[in-house]
Amino acid sequence: MTTLSIRRLWKEYADQVVLENVNLEVRDNEFITIVGASGCGKTTFLRMLLGEERPTRGTFLIDGEPLPAEPGPDRGVVFQRYSVFPHLTVRDNVLLGLELARAPRLGRLFGARRRAALAEVDEMLHAVGLYEARDKYAAQLSGGMQQRLSIAQSVIKNPKILLLDEPFAALDPGLSADMHKLILGLWEHHKMNIFMITHDIKEGFELGTRLLVFDKVRLDPQAPNAYGATITYDIPLGVCGKPLLDELTTQTRRTERFVNKLAVA
Amino acid sequence: MRRIINLRPSTGSAVLLAALPFLLLLIAYLLGSSVRLAANPEDKLLPAFSKIGAAVQQYAIDPDPRTGEILLWADTAASLARLGWGLAISAALGLALGIVTGIVPYARAGLSAFIAAVSLIPPLAILPILFIVFGLGELSKVVLIVIGIAPFLVRDLALRAGEIPAEQIIKAQTLGASSWQLTLRVVLPQLLPRLLDALRLSLGSAWLFLIAAEAIAAENGLGYRIFLIRRYLAMDVILPYVLWITLIAFAMDYLLRRVTRAAFPWYAGNGK
């Protein structure tokens, strides 16, 4: 049972408001996709969930408790790249999470305890379709396989929350469909909350139970950093029609153009 | 005619090309030597190969009449022991301090400026201090090597530790790693091949410091021998000694490279 409660959350840097007045209630076992133009605080929001960033104002509660100030095993993450360990084999990559929990001093299991843990690992590898590649080094895998591995690595820890930061953005379009099936299957089986950032609004509609749009409500060319982004749409799954998709695309493109123009200037 | 940058030698001609500079040097030596020896049969600067052969016989095969040791082997053993200790201690220091300053912000704040300053001290300038403090024995020579190359190793490994993608460090934390476990399972294993690379790069300086220390105060060792017989202009001994040192240095470099490749297959696979 995991719930998230975010009330009047602000994130500001010295001369820049990134997020303003974000309010969000998340129930148990939701699959939330987050879309929005670049520079609209999606990644900042994810980094806050990880514990890498602190909110400037407002409350951010997980199960009624304030968010811990650093990453921890209850919140797994898969980044767009670099989130597997190149020096470990596929098996050892997944085993690592179990070893860290069960062998505090050496971070390594031996003998019967290792074999027991490997049985769990192999089950997970079957589930994500990496069993055949189990003895390869992570560095030798293709991008799609690395992302599968990274997902398996996190899911075997049974996190309350799984954070996905554009996990499929660097993959071939053909691969995404497989990955969607994989992630949905794992989500149903392991009962966790998933937050997935994506650039692809269509992907956001296809996956998950709820779509959040992060966008700037006010665009002021004179003071572009004075106003932050907030959640402008909070849409439950199943109401995606073409008009809504077009509306969202238009909205976020407008902000994207604004942000890009500023970057050029 | 294609551009010269697009012309590649075949395997056979590549080997020939590689051997060519060595051959040219050899020919130049032989010519120079015969010209000088024709003018003055007592010339010591470019001795004939027969003379060098006799010196090799005396130093590398026959035992020394005074000590009963074969000098080349005794010198090699003494030098390699010093070099080995120096490299081992430097590597350990480099790893420990490199990791700590690379991943612990407080350690970086406290130590990195100090290490940078220490690395700028010319090690040979403090050699007298080392002789005064540690005596003329083995310790001062090992310490000179350590002072000479450890700061470089520390700084290089700290940089390499910093190059490990932040994503990996965060990922490890979300898998429950403590700082210690993170060091042990994520950072250290990825730095080991980089340590071997850095050691290879610092071999040259390590030899430099070893020979400098041996030249100034020692009772045996390759550097000691060269500087001892320099007084007699004994090029017939110096040249084979230099060749021998070069050969050892080359062998060490080669060995380190092979060990890196064999022990860290994922590292070679990275394309580095």
C-alpha cells in the first residue's frame, strides 16, 4: 500500500522558478505517465521523488512520511542510459540488489545463499527475456537489452515506487512495443506505483492509468524564468481521443517553442 | 593517387616498417663504431660488439670474483624489489585516496587541493630530505618512487571515479547500497583496470626516480651500476645495462596490458 501526497509544492533556484504550486494525490498501484515540454520540471520532479532534490516549499509525503533526503531501496529507477553496471554480468547485475541487502559488509553472497539468490535472479531474467544472455557482461548488451536489465535490476527489489526517466527514448521504435508489454506485465505482477517520464505523448496515453502534463501556464518573454511549470492536465486512462491528443500536442509544442527561442536568444 | 592518410600497410610491410628504425639505429652504431675504432683502437665511446659481448659475459654470466654473485642478476633483483614496493605502495595509496576524493565530497573538499600541491613538488628536489629522514637504505628509495608517482595516481583515479556516470551511483543507492558497499561493488571494480592503465603510464617516472635514487646512494642496483662504471667510461657495460632496463620496462608494460585484458574482459569490450 503506497500513497503519495504532494501539496503546494514549489521548486526554485536562485533566479528561476522550476515548479510552482504542484498538487497531486497518488493512490496505490497507479501507473502514471508524465509528459511535457523540455525544461518544464519533469526531471526535477523525478529527482525530487528520488531524493536528489528537495522541494523549496510545500509538502511531499510518501505514505504520510516526508520524503527521505537520499535515494533508497523503496524507490527504484531506470534512466535513459548508464543505469546498468558494465563490469558485471547480466546475472550479477540483477543479483547485486539482493547481495547488497543480504550481505551488508562485503556486498557479496557465497555458497548456498548465493545459489538461493541466483534462483530468484534467474526467475526474474526469464520474466524479462534475458535468461539466454545471463552470462554476458552488461557492456556487451544492446541498448534495449540494457534497459530490460535495468528494469529487472530494480523490480527484483520490489520497490514501492519505480521511476522511469524516458527509458525507451533511445531505443528503436519497433522495440518500444515489446518494452511496453514488459513493463505493464511487471507492474501488474509486482503491484507498485510507476512514474514514467516520456517525450512521446502517444506513449503516455498507451501506458498506464493516468497521464500528467507538466506545462508552464504563463509564458512571459520579459521574465521567462519568473514562472514555473505545474500540472496542467491530470487525465485518467481511457479518455484519449484525437481532439485531446491534438490539444495536448499543441499546448506542449507552444511551450517547447517558447523555451527553445529563449535558449537561442 | 589516394591521399596518404588513406594508404595502409599490409601486415607484412607493417612488421618491416616497425623493424626499420631499429635496424637503421643498429647500422648507424656499427658504422660509427668501426669509423672510431679505425681511428683509435682504444676508443671507449662506441665499443665493438665483441667488447660488449665480453662485458655481458663478465656481468651477466660469470660470478663476480669478489662477491661470488652474478652482478646483473643481483642488480636486477635489488632494483626490481625497490620498484615493486614503490609501485605497490603507490597503487594502494592511489586507489584508496583516489576513490575517497573521487566520491566523498567532504574528502574532496579537504584533500584535493593538498594532493594537487604535493604533486607539484619536484620529487628529486626533496631527495636530500628523504635521505636525511629515512636514511640511505632501501626505505628512502621506495619513498622517492612513492612521492614521485602516487600523487599522479591519486589524481588520475579520482578523475576516473568522477567519470563513473551519476546514473550508476544513484542506481546503486536505489538498490540499497551503503557508501561502503557502493565503493566495494561499483566503484572499486571499475577503477581496477584504470589503475593498471595509470600504472603503465607512470612506469617511466618510477624508473626515473629509482635510477636517480640508486645513482646517488646505493650499494647495488641497475642505476647504481651504471653510474659506478661511468667513471671508467665503460660504455661496453652501460649500453647492455640500458638495453636490459628498457627490456624490463617493456616487459612490465606488456604484462600489465595483458593482465588488464585478461582480468577485465568487460573493460576491453568498452572499446578503451
